[in-house]
Amino acid sequence: MFVLFEEAGKFQAGRILSEADSSAQVELDSGKRVKVKAANMLMKFEKPAPAELIRQAQALAAGIELEMTWEFAPEDEFGFAELARDYFSEKATLEEQAAMLFRLFEAPHYFRRAGKGRFRKAPAEILQQALAAIEKKKQVQAQIEAWAGELAAGTCPEPIREQLFKILFKPDKNAPEYKAVVDASRATQTAPLDLLQRAGAIASPYQFHWKRFLFENFPKGTGFPALQAPLIQDELPIAPVKAFSIDDSSTTEIDDALSVQGLGTGTVTIGIHIAAPGLALQPASPLDVVARQRLSTVYMPGYKITMLPDDVVTAYTLQEGRDCPAVSLYATFDEATLELRESQTKLERVPIVANLRHDQLDAVVTEEWLQDPAPPEDPRLPVPGLHPPLAFLHRLALHLKSLREIVRGKPENFNRPDYNFRLVGNDGAEPVGDEQVLITLRKRGAPLDLIVAEAMILANSTWGSWLGELGVPAIYRSQASLAPGVKVRMGTRALPHAGIGVKSYAWSTSPLRRYTDLVNQWQIIAAARHGRTAALAAPFKPKDAELFSIISSFDSAYMAYNGHQGGMERFWTLKYLQQQGITEITGSLFRENMIRADDLPLVLPVLGANALPRGARVRVKLGEIDPITLDIGGTVVEHLDAQPGDDAPSEEDDSEEESVAGPIAIAVDVNDTGETQTAPVPAA
């Protein structure tokens, strides 16, 4: 005796070996033995053989007209054998009965299952909806096949072009555009990014990187709602100083300025004046909501996306010729020994006499000029009398740096230069990607750089320690040690920062550009106003969950923004190579088969460097540039003599990738495995 049964939506047949009331032991044609519940057994028969019955029934089922079957099927519940006798004949064969079973089972839109071999026909209105959905699915599938064909032939359909970034990075796997790319990728055995690139979906490499960044980080665009900068209500005293800022020419968010008082008296007071949007902006206000969504200004060559609207920045920036609201740290030093005697914080208006631009003045404010006791006035300086305060600030900066290095246990070794990017004729407008790019060298540790860096470290560490002493929570950056692999972390506790060499460090000096600094400024303002009771009056209280939420969001956004900046700097560096016709460069081996260019911000893999030691200088012939993946390689053509110190790695070698393009996940599953395809796209 044989039996036809259903198991997990699949029909099988086999020989009954033994049978009880609730189940039977059945042997399949494969020899496998299975236990079949009585509720799943649909037909018992002597012949034909099970495999033959299923084969014939499947062939007959394909010819059963569902629409006609539905028309004459009973309104009440019925069995498949009954309907087979109505459809075929009163003497419907086993094969015909099984065929009807198979056909009914595979057409749930026409017939609903009602139990063991039992069915009920679907209501007319439900059937029409189901048939319409099936027809729509057929049309969608036809569209998918058409799009896939176009992609395979090298043409990108417009709907896929519009969904490019969603398909590649955040796909809806049920969307027809995504499915078309998967089908075409599988058919052509081409990676999705390569397929779309060949099909012309990516018209501009620059726009690919830019639009992808906006898609992932600014899906609603970069515009601001209509918001006005609130007025500062405090009656602030005018500080008796003449302060000046030091920034790049493109800087509009001027957060910090410096002043010097008491030169020649034996006691000198340095003023570090920070723009004070925190005196006007309040937590949870409309402007705060905007700033918290963005968390930081985004920088890239030739362009930036500011954290705050331009009008708001203009209201609080430390613009020359104005008395600007500021949070000021005054640090008093012994003029001879440079010993710090005291520090205090004030809320005030600070006269800004000059906005110095280091890219215009680095050639003037040199170490030689600063060490000259009485140099002649240089007409390139915007105001007279800057030499004495700058000379003292530089002397103090060198001293503060040396003290930090003692705490660090070793000197800072940032021996790589910085580079300035300028897009000719851009004037701050959004680049299109084909501008002429100029890259100029800027040595790290230039006097003006050092002055600003040490002043900001002094302010951030002093305020961080002060808030910690008062029990006022803040957002800190800390590093437990300089051991390899120990990273800088953000938290709410005043812990040491081994990399800088200070006992605590709270970003507080860029409140117009970084949200963490604005948060810390609110806390500093509370401390300046309330002193020992500031912990009760500050916007953020100890163990405030909001601070941890801000830290988490900021970390993620800041990493993405820095990644985009690095990717865009690499893009413009590669564009510079093309525009200048550079085919060979010199550089130093800093990692296995990786070199750093001598005169450009470029790291690339090379062939032919396996036997060379770290620090070896080489001449490299450049390979082909891919502006989409930001990929470039090279081949060593000459081994140059190593320079003294070349084998001494920079302190940053183990902590920075310096815009090395690397593979990231392209979320297109071309193999139906649930895994993603990867392609070397710039990490962001």
C-alpha cells in the first residue's frame, strides 16, 4: 500500500511499512523512512508507483484551468477528490485526483485551504485583488528584467540612477531597482559598483563622493531653517585688553582670540578669549536642536558645511573691530620664569583689534623675527605693536610644550607637514569637481600654529580641571597611556590625557564649530556665575544621561565627517597629479609595501619594496588613478639613499591612515547569501 502525503508544504509519496491510528511509518523511493501523521495522509493507493503517480499528476495539474474551476466549484467547503470528479469525470482517476490536489494547493488566491485535503473558494472581491497583485508582480518582474538587460548592455535606467546611493549603501532588497542591479551583476559577473560605473550611473566622480556623503549624513539637505541668533541678555563688562585672533584666511567661525597684559612688569597675564554663543543659545532651543543634529562643522577642500547658520556665526564670531561677548580665561605668569601663578574665568565683552591670518603671516612671524629684540615694523602686519606680545606668547608656548613633554615622558614627534588645498576661483562655493587645485606645504609647529595650539591646550586643560574640582560634569577627552593601541576616548570624567600630557582635557575652545565645546561652554558659564554651587545650576547635572547620548552621537558624526574630509583631500590630491601631469614621485616606506609621498598628502601601495627597510626612500612610477575608488598604486623604480631620521617613525604613523582608501561594504547581495559585496570605495 502506498500513501500520498503533505509535509511542510511539499507533496511526497511512499510505501506504508506500518500504520497506527495517529501515524504511519513510510519508506520513500530514496530509501529514507519517515513518520507521517495521519492528518497529513491524503490518498492511499495500490498503483501506480509513487514516483509515477506524482509525475503524471504534476503533468495533468498544469492543464487545469483555475478560472473555470473556480467558477463551478461549490460555495461550501469541498474536498479535492470531489472537485476532480466534477472537473474530469465521475470516474476521475487517482492521477486526476492528485492533479486537482496539486493545482488547488498551489493557487491560494483562488482556493483557501480548509483542512486535510479540504478547500473553500475565495470570495470574488478577494480574488480580483489577488489577481491584480499577481499581474502587478508580473509587470514589476518584467521591468526588473528590462532594467537588468539595459545595465548589462551598458546603459543605466533613470530610476536606478536616482536610487544609486540607496542601492549601494542602504538598499531596500524588495525594491525593483535593487533587484535589477543584483540580476545584472550576477549575469555579467561584475561587481555592482563596476557595473553601475560602466553603465554611466556615475557621471562625476566628485559628485559620487559628495552625494554619497550627503545621502548618509544629510539626507534632508544642508540648508538651515529660518532661525535668528538670540541676543545676549547679560550686561557684560568691557575687558581692558586688545585681543587678536590667529586663523586661516578662509575661517569665518572665529572661536578664539588672545591678549597679553603686563609686559615688562614682571607679571604677565595671558587672555584666552573664546566666542560665547553659550550666553545666548540655550539647551533645547531651536538653534540648539540644529547644532545637536549636526554636531560639528564639516570641512573639506574648498568648502564646508557649518554647524550653525551663517547669520548666527556672524553674530557671535570674534570679528575684528567689535567688542565681542566671550568667555575669557586669564592666566598670570611670572615674566622671567614663566611659572603659572593663578588663573580666573570671566564673562565679558572683548575688543578684537585684528584677525590675523597665518597663511598670510607665516613668512613674517618666523622664529628669527620673534627672537629679534627690536625688529622694524613690517607693513604686512595689520596693526602695529604685535611683536612684543607675539614674542612672549611664542616663548610661553615653547615652555608649555616642554612641560607637557615632561609629563608625556617623551617629546612630541609630529614630523610630517600639513598641506593647504585651494580650489582656484572657487571662493567658497560648492565645488563641481573639475576646479584647478593648488596644494601648498605648511610645516607643522610654525610659530603662529604653536602659539594657538598651546593656548588652546592651556584653556581646555585648565577649564577641564576646574570643572572637575567643582563637581560640574563636562565632556572630556582622555588617553590612559601612550602604549600602542591605547586610543583617545570621550567621557564625562576628568581623566588624564597621556598623549597631550595634561591631567584633564575638555574641548571648550571651538563652540561655533563643535557641539561638545558648546556643551562644555554652558557648564563653564555656570561655573563662572555660581562657583562652588555650579553643579546645581549647570544645564547638565552629574550622571546626566544626555551627556552620554551627546558623546555617542558626536563620536559617530565626527568620525564620518573626518572620513569624508580625508577622502576629499585624497580626491583632490589625485586630481592634482592628473592636472600637473605627475607620473613619478619620491617617498619613504612607512609600512610594508606602503609609501608616503615626500611633497604631497598621499599614501599608496607599491610593488617592488619587499626587501626594503622602513624609512627607505624610493622613487615610484605611478599607476592608473581611479577617482571613484580613490585608488592609485605604484612601482618602485629606484631606491634612494635614506635620509637621517627617516627610519624614526612619526608619532602618528601608528594612529593615522592619512586618507588611505580601503574597501567598504557595498550592500548589494549578488549571491543571495545574505553577505555583502565589497569594493574599494573611500572609507567615510
